[in-house]
Amino acid sequence: MGASLERTVNHLTERFGIWVATCLIGIGVVGSAGCSTATQGAKTAEPPVVEVVQVEQKDVPIYTEWIGTLDGLVNADIKAQVTGYLLKQDYTEGSFVKKGQLLFEIDPRPFQAVVDQGEGQLAQANGQLAQAKAQLTQAEAQLAVMEANQVRTQLDVDRYVPLAKQQAITQQDMDNATQNNVAAKAQVQAAKAQIETARAQIQGANAAVQAVTATVETAKLNLNFTRLTSPIDGLAGMAQQQVGALVSPAGGPVTTVSTVNPIKVYFTASEQEYLDFHRRYSTPATLDAARKGLVLELILADGSIYPQKGSFYFADREVAQGTGTIRVAGLFPNPGNLLRPGQYGRVRTSLRTKDGALLIPQRAVTEMQGTYQVAVVDGENKISIRNVKTSDRVGSQWIVDEGLKPGERVVAEGVQKVRPGMTVRPKPYTAGQAKPVETAAK
């Protein structure tokens, strides 16, 4: 009977505290002796052993965390700019490609035929231009002959006029000289008209050459478009169209190439966080310096922390009206191409530091009806239950804003054993005494 009673007392002590256990055993077993007799027996029991930790005071960086989506710094959609059938795929899907590297080929034969036809038309137009220039040269030569002939006939007229007044020549000779001069002048005007006609033909031939040249350049450009090359250095994605498929400018991309080193991470900060951060800095220069000084960490989907640190890239121009958030982008080095567009992760950074924060293990805090309590051990190893106000988490620890002082001892292991006024046997808390690894804002 004595052994059974002792086991019952120990069990209830662990679960409800020593005073309640002794009262229950006293009522149930001792009977008329009452609770006082059991309490007297309990006074001789050993105080329970609890593990305690001192309240630590230190400056703690406060981390804020967001859900992030990874995307390429540059995402180049490779689209067909001419209509044709894919003839060949010249890259390996998922591989790294260089700027200018050939990715796909469209059947070039129809476009080569257009180029050849255009070059033939260009040669014809150049021939017509050369012919018009030759006609101009001929007309200019004829004009020179006509002008020389007209000078001769004018001299005859000038010589015959005084002779006719002296009746040294016949009137017929004078009339002939005058008519010859008029005819020579007409021939000069006709030669000048031929020159203007030749010049107009040259202008028209030049226009034809320019038009055909433009047609040939367009045909050559379309011929070059049959070679789909990468505009950037980056990671090439899966082919969206296979060899033999008909592609056109109206269709979707045949693949996408993304610059992934560095890689961009998008996350959305609340408007309140945005305003709070900006109001800490009085000038654009200090704000810009603070942004550049942000060190971003990326927590991957498996919970591991990406070893490379990121930096602030930009904040969007507007706050989304529907969500009250602003989109922010960070850049992370990605030398091994571990990170890929479309991945999800958690982005965190320290936006502020809490000076002189008081830290205790999370397991030392008990929540009861919205109130947080800790068991404090005084200098006489007696327990007092104290309400505290907690704020942010630091790894496995709480930051306590009110209710504790630096250096005080709180129960971290065995909180369920203690009650106010109880004497305990404290020993140092060891389990879970890890250093803080992160701080998340509440």
C-alpha cells in the first residue's frame, strides 16, 4: 500500500504540482486526516529539479521575411519573324547558349528565291540607269554641237547685216543667213530638251534602283530571319515547336533563353513596410545607400539557406490597389545555375536592429488565455509566476519587451512541475541552447 501511494504521489506531482497532488492523495486515502496531513507529509519531499536559464540581453537584428518567386534577369522569347517550316534544331534543350548561337533553322529556299529574283530586278534597274546616263551624255554632246553651229550662223548674220545695207550682197543671201541662224537656235533648244528628258529618265531609273534595292534588302533580311539565334548569353529552355512545324510571327515563342546569373527574385512588401522603411531616412541619398546596403537571404523550398547573398535591385513604380503591396526585386549570384526561373523561396533581410533586447527560450513561455507567462526563480530558489509581453522571435528564442530584467533566471525545462511559492532545485538549461539563426518579425 505504501509503495502504491508513493507512485501515485509522484505521478500527480509531475502532472499537477506538489501541492495539488498531496491534497488529492490526502482526500482520497487519508480521509478524515484531511489535506493538512498530506501537506505535512509533502513537506519532507525533495524540491523538484528544474532547468533554468538567465535572461540574456543583446542587440538583435530583426528580420522580415517574404515569399519570393525567381525569374531570369533577362528572358528572351525566341519567335519566328517569317513564316516557314522548321528545318533543324541546333541546340540542346536546357543547355547554356552564347549570344548569336544558332538555335533553329527555318527552310530558307523560298526566301533565297526571293533574294535571287530581287537581285535580278536590281541588275535590270541598274542597266536602265546606265542607259539613261548614256542618253544624257549623248544629249549633252549634241547640245554642244548645236550651240557651236548656232554661234557660226549668228556670225554669218552679223557679217551680212552691214553688207546688206550697202547692197553688197543680195537680199536672198541675207534671208538665208537669218533663217539658218533661227534653225540653229531651235536645234539648241531641242538639244536642251533632250538633256532634261535624259535627266528625268536618270531620276526615274535611280528611284527604281532604290526601290529594288530595298526589296532585295528586305528579302535578305527575311532570309537571315530563317536562322533563329540567341540574342543573349543564357540558359535555353525546352523547345515549344518541333522540326517540321509551321511557324509564323503570329505564333508563340519556339523557346526562351534566360539570363540566370545573376537571377532575379520578386517578392511583395506591404505598403506599411514600405512606408516604415522610407520614413527612417531623411534624404534620397541616405535612402539609396540603405537600399544598396540591404543583404538578402534566400531560403529554398527544402528549407536550406542559399549560400550566396543577394542585393536590392528595384521597387516597382506603384502599389497594387487590390492587395496594398509593392513589388520588389532582388538579385542573387547564381554561378552554378542552381537557381532556375519559376522556383519559389523565402526572402529575408534585416530592416532594423533592436538594441538591448531581452532573450529567453520559447519553451520557457507559457500561453494562457492570450496571456504569456514565465516562471521566475529568485535568489532563494522560489518560484514566482510573472506575466510578460513578447514581440519578435529570434530562432528558438523570444524577445521579451516587458516583465523581465537582464540576468533573472527563468524555468526553461520543467515548467509544468512548478507553482507560485514553490522551492525548486535549479540546474543550468542545456537542451535547445542553440544560438539564434534568424529573427522573424511578428
